[in-house]
Amino acid sequence: MATHQVVEADVLVKDREGIHLRNAAALVRAAAQFPKADLMISKDGHQVNGKSIMGVLTLVAEHGAQLHLKARGEEADKLIATLVAMFENGTDQ
């Protein structure tokens, strides 16, 4: 059923300075555009709410870090596609 759809992806942090306040805010704003999906982001076994700027910052994701994105809900596919594109293009673009 669509409401229980789960979509996952692995992404690489390409920004030279890693995930910092500006690009964390951009990620959270992008995720907030999909209210019908929940987002979890994990790095090295540490999992956070991807719609929380404080959560995203606590990942301390440096340049070259691999993150696992997991979305659940009706808009999970759109949310993951949007975030994967952001990481491919550099989150501070």
C-alpha cells in the first residue's frame, strides 16, 4: 500500500566542507516539501530524523561520508529522488 512505501538510497557527501548549517538547512527545507513522508538519515550506525536540522547536524557528515537515506510514506519516492539529486549536485548548490 502506498502509505507504507519505503524507499532507500545511499549518497556521498561531495561538499568540500561536509554537511554544515547552510546545507543542512537546505536538506531539511527540501524534505519538508514532502509532508506525507518521514525521513531518516544514518551515518556509521547513527540514525536521525532527516527533517530536523539539529538531527542532521549531529551526523557530523564530513566530505566523503556515506549517508543512508530512508523515507517512508506516500511521497517517499519523490523525497528520496529530490535528496539524491541534491547530493549528486552538491548540497550547497
